[in-house]
Amino acid sequence: GNQTITLYLYNRTDFGERNNILMLYNVPTDLAWALDKMIDGQVDPAKGKCVLMNGATGVTSWGDASTVDTVRMSIRLDIP
């Protein structure tokens, strides 16, 4: 079926400093996992450029795609 993913660009303070951030809403969990692996080289929703933004702190997993359909994530962009 179809999946609508919403994208927003922000310039805000996240990750301890001011950055350009790409926020993605309604991302299928397995896609978030794959993006994290491709961009960061590891699957860790709390570290790197790709992080989970579902409001949870201390998370160690993107979740199981069979029980967590979609997530909200952000990607830090290395552009001025």
C-alpha cells in the first residue's frame, strides 16, 4: 500500500548545537532502521545524525516493525 511521509526542514538547536534538521513523520520503522544504518553506519536511535524523535528518552532500539508501524525521526544535515 501507500505510505505518506511528511518532511520538514528546520534550523534549530538540537544535538547540543544549532543545526539544519530534516524531520520525518510517519516513517515506517524498518525504513527508519535502514536510513540510520546507511547514514550513520550503525543502528542506534539515540546517537549519530539519525535519531528517534518519538519523545522517548534513553531508547536503544527503533522498535520492532511488526508492533511499531511508524516513527518520527530527525536527520542532522551537514549544510551551512
